[in-house]
Amino acid sequence: MRRALPAGLLAAAIVFAATPALAGAHRSHRPSGVEGTVLNTSCPGPCPQPAATAPPYSGEVTVTVRRVRDGAHVASGTTATGQFRIPVRHGRYAVTAVVPATPSCAPAPVASKIVCPMATPSIATCPTTGDTVRVAVHRHRFTHVELHVRNSCIVTPQ
């Protein structure tokens, strides 16, 4: 009977000693990073004032994450819905929306009028640009980021 008591106490001591270490290990595995939405702030003509609520960008867009300290690329992710979630360690980052190269467009007749970006009758390109936002990511938390993508062309009838 005396041997059973010390063995039981030893087992209980091991369990209690290991519990804080396991809890700390579990807590350290909670991820952190950036998450958010890429919004399409392009207008099919002059933008209304005040601006309407922008919809999420529909189309392929890559969100890149670079360290502010040295500009090193840390992570990236591609989305077609405008929603993203990218795990990164805590620190300061520049988060950018990058849209693939926009194809050229040629004038197209619309209701007996010519419609082409930038009111030019020749082939034109419509560069789509994305925001870069600087954020701080804290341990065990995701920082919410809202990025905007806009097409610099304005479609006007001729």
C-alpha cells in the first residue's frame, strides 16, 4: 500500500507539471496574419460623389505581403472572390493587391457610337492598379486589411 501512494503522487505531479507547458505550446500555435477584402473601386464613367459602397473585386488578384523593414517578400495568395487570409508572423508589413496585366482593348461600336477607354479611337490599355497598405500584425491575431483596385480608364461614348 505504501508503494501505491508514492507512485500515484509521482504520476499526478507529472501531469500537473506538463499541463502548463502543453497549454503554452497550444497557445503559441494560434496563427497570426492578414485577412480582408479587395474592393473594386473602378467606375464605368465618372465616379459618383459621394462614392457608393464598392463591391468585392471579382477576378483574379494576388495579395502580396512584404516586410516593411527590408522589403522582403514574405507571403502571397491569389483570390478570385476578393476575400483573402494569409498567415504571417507578427511584425510590420506592406500588403499589396496586384492585378494581372490588363489586356488591350479596341474600339467597339455600341448603339452606333464608338466606346473605348480614355476616349481614344486607337487600341488602348487600361492599367488596373491596386493599393498598398502598411499594417502591424500582432501575435495570435489576424489584422483586417481593406485593399482597393481601380481601373484608370474612363469609358466615354464618342
